[in-house]
Amino acid sequence: MIAEFKELFEEWIAVVARTINSVGGRLLSQPLVSLIEGDDDMLTARMAPVRKGPSLPDLSFRLSSGQPVPALPADWEKALRGSRVEILVKPGKVLFRPLDFPKQAADFLDGMIRAQIDRLTPWTASDAAFSWSSPSDLTNDRIQLTLAATSRTRIQPLVRFVSDMGAASVAAFAEPPPDLGTPDRFRIFEVPLQSAFGQKIDLPRILRITILCCGLAALVAQAASVYEGG
């Protein structure tokens, strides 16, 4: 029970930290760079339009032993430092699977899908990068959605690469095939590599300390109240 609570607490801390970093990144205008997977393991780096100055031209390269081939120009290395990187995973490398659940399960989809991910995909929950579409209604009080999943092992070389380049965060997206009828792309992976407010700021640690201090303050206040009442 304690181990499950600890795992849920750490997941909650990670979600809150990602949300703060995401909002902070947008408020601080961190540059956005897309890495698009193509054929023959080629990657195309594309920079989103910037307010000041021209955007960099698209750049294609491969990763060999974690290093870009050919080497990145200096302006692209500078652009990646402190940027938000979005990896667009090639659709052929993503498993898309339609699912349906009872309508009452709509509020518990995260736990239900996570518990069954090793049955639904070739990977365990810790080895898979996955997400799902917004549910839509079916007949007989059921809902349907589409699961998108791939192996974290495929993504990790790209995560290490952008981390070595000094990126602030990285997320991986999958675009569904047109025949699925799901217009939205899937955010299947996301992790902050540094705080949007500075590389030395450890948001998860700050959140843990803040919650601990609040808990201790509440205990002290309760103890003082009991003492005064006595």
C-alpha cells in the first residue's frame, strides 16, 4: 500500500512539474524545435517561426552512436540549447489500437489502460510510451478511443541527443493514419530536461519540500491548537 501511494505521489509530482515547466516555457518564449522521423533513419530538424529574426532552414541528419551525421552547424546547436523539442515519431513505428470501455470507466482510463498495457501492446507500462484519444460515445453505455504506443527504447537515443545539446524539454508525438478518423496527434512521451526557469532549479524537489513544509506547518498548528485548548 505504501509503495503504491509513493508511486502515485511521484507520478503526481512529475505531472505538476511538467505542467509548470510547460507553462513557464511558453511564458518565457522558449524556442520550439521539431525533430521529424523520416525514411532510412533520417531526422529533419525544423524550427518554429520566431518573433525576432528569421527562422533557421530545415536540417536533415542521422544519429550515429548518439552523434549527428553530418555534424550540426553552430547556429543549430545554439537553437537547440534551452529549446522545447517535439519529436514526431514515424507512424509506421507506432502501434494504434481501437479500444472500448464501459461508460462508467471514463474517469479511470489512466489506471485501466496502464494496468492492461502489457496485454494491449508488446511492452510493459514502464517500457512503453503511450497515450490515447479523447473517448467518444458508443451504444449500450460504452465509449471508444484509440491507443497509440511505441517502445521507449526507440525514443531514448533522441532524448539523450537533445539532452546533450542542452534542450529544456522533450516530448514525442504520433500522428494517426487518416483512416482512424482521429484528427488530434498523440503526446506519447514528455519529460523536462531542465527547468524552464533555469537549469539549476529542480522543480520536483522544490514541490516535495514545499508539500513537506506545508504538512509540518499543519501539524505544528494542530499541536498548538490542542495545547491552547488544553
